[in-house]
Amino acid sequence: MNKKITVIPGDGIGPEVIRSAIKVLDCIAAKFNHEFTYQYAKLGGVAIDEEGTPLPQRTIDLCKDSDGVLLGAVGGPKWDTLPGSLRPEKGLLGIRKALQLYANLRPVKAHKSLLDASTLKKEVVEGVDLLIVRELTGGLYFGQPQERRHEADGEAVVDTLYYKKSEIERIVKQAFELARLRNKKVTSVDKANVLESSRLWREVAVEVAGNYPDIELEHMLVDNAAMQLIRNPKQFDVVVTENMFGDILSDEASMLTGSLGMLPSASIGGDGPGLYEPIHGSAPDIAGKNIANPLATILSVAMMLRFSFHWIEEADAIEEAVTNVLEAGYRTGDIAEKGETILNTDEMTEKVLENIHLAITN
Ligand code: NAD
């Protein structure tokens, strides 16, 4: 099959980890008789430098005209002092909005061979396999008004938490669908004891659950969820929540496994392509050194094959190769323990490629 992928390397280590991901895609194409057409686009800092805007219209057009979008990372100190509308993050928020990607999926799976990389006790982390489903296009980050005000008694500020019922329905439904493919439990996280928006969220979750009698639904207040993620993360399967709660909880959950360099993500939901990216940023401190961990981006490719193309065998091949490489003891600097041999980005990528070849040949 032929698929068109828009590739956005971005800034910092983005281009380095994207190079690795493309090698993996080429390997999958060769092994499974597929063909990928790549079209490259600019976003973030590099787009500001070259085109004067973090999100050029051409990037939106290319993304819309593709089957999947693969993104490295954007941002860096060079652009930190620009005004808000010109910051690299605007490009990121803008492309998600333009593609109507309302669901952000972040799987967090503890790899047996990396349990020591976590700051939590081994027995707390072992066996963790959860998926955070975050609403991505509504809530506080987009509600209007969002402004500073000069009032008679001094300066004031307002952000607006706004959701349509239909926006809550579609994300909660997405979570239930995903739970069906996993361990059949949804934890809906809200702040229903305080916020009206959360009270509607909870009502909708109950309504949607009526159509999924095979899935268990539980409600959890966000403050308790933050605590439970550290105390007993194994209790979670699919966690669904609104934009800001999801932003915070997904970063917290990502730390369960100990390394940013291991975690992929997907943003899906619109009529067009999904967007796949590692959760880490552009890591300016290690950019250009060929030492970044490419596995999060490689696992993001696996998510693209699984969720956008429904190529389960191909996605499994990548995920198994990553697990095998880790179990064989190969490490990049960010996940290495004292005394372990450290591979650079290209060497780690080669190990994954060898493993995909091996798995398919056998
Ligand atoms: P970061 O994720 O870039 O880096 C945090 C730490 O983790 C650094 O020490 C970095 O070296 C390390 N790290 C991250 N990814 C790694 C990898 N693949 N392999 C090895 N080590 C890795 O977060 P930050 O330093 O807070 O942000 C740097 C820039 O990235 C900022 O401009 C920020 O706005 C941007 N950012 C972008 C995204 C995105 O594009 N989605 C996400 C977060 C941050």
C-alpha cells in the first residue's frame, strides 16, 4: 500500500530523531511491501527563521493532504523571547487546531528492562500499562476571553473554561473505544466537586458509558488522580480528561517510566490525518550531538501505523524490536545505568532496524 506522510523535523534534536524514524519506516516499507511518500514541512523555530511565522500555510496544506503527520519537536532558547503569537508553541497548537485533532493519546508502559530508570520503587512501576486520553482543542487553553484587564482597583486577568457537550462526548467516546482494545476500564478525571464544566463532563461520561456495557467506568477527582498515579499507577487502564488536567497528568504519568526519550504520543480525531510525535521537546542541550534517544519517535511511528493505517502487524514489529533491543541491554545516554555501554542515536537506530529484519526473517 502507498501512504503519504508529512514529515516535520522541527528544531533541536527533532531532525535527528526524525531521521531515525524515517529509516524505520523505510525498513517497514521494504519488509511489508508498502511504499511511503514523504513530504517535508516546516513548523516552529525553523519556520519563524525562514518564513516569519511558526505555522506557514503551506505546512497546513501539506498536512491536510497526507495520510499521517510525523513531527520531531519544536522550540528552543533562540525563540524564547519572541512575543506569544510568534512563539514555536503557537505553531504546535495551531497545527493541532487546523487538523481538528481533539484527542491526544499518551501510552505509558513500563519496560521491564528499564524499571531502574524510574524514580519510583520497582514494585510500584512494574506492570504499568496505561493510556492517557487528553482533550486537546477545548477548555482553558482556547476559551475566550483570555486577557489582561485594567480595572478600577488594579490589574486583573481572565481565562475561560468552555466546552460544548458535543466536544466532551466525542473524546469520552474515543476513550471507551480505546478501552475496548485494551483492559476495558475507563477512569474519567474531573473536578466535579468545584467546577460546573466538570459536572457536565461527569454526566456525559455516564451517558456514554451506557453504550459500552462491557467497559467499567470510574470517576476520579483530579487531585486524587495525581496522587494515585504515583501511589498505585497499575490501577489505571484508560484515563480520559479535559485539556489542562490532561496536560499536567500526562507529564506526571510520563515520569513513571523515568525517561522522556522513551514515550510516544498521537493526536487524532479529525477527519484528516493524525499527528504523531515524541512527548519530549527539542532538547537544545544535546542537539546536534547524535546522542538523543530516538525510541520515542520510533514508537510514535508504530502508533501511526496502528491508529492511522490500522497496520497491526507492522506496528507490533516495531514495538517488539524496541523491547528486544532494550532487553538485549542496548541504551542511549538518557536511559543508561552506571557502567552500561552507551549507543548514539544512529547506533540505537541500527539496533532497532536489525531487530525488525531479524523478527521478520525468522
Ligand atoms: P525537553 O524535553 O526538550 O528536555 C528535557 C530534558 O530531557 C533535557 O535534559 C533533554 O536533554 C532530555 N531529553 C529530552 N528528549 C530526549 C531524548 N530524546 N533523548 C535524550 N534526552 C532527552 O524539555 P525542555 O528542556 O523543557 O524544553 C526544550 C524546548 O523544547 C523548549 O523550547 C520547549 O518549549 C520545547 N518543547 C517542545 C515540545 C514539543 O515540540 N512537543 C514539548 C516540550 C517542550
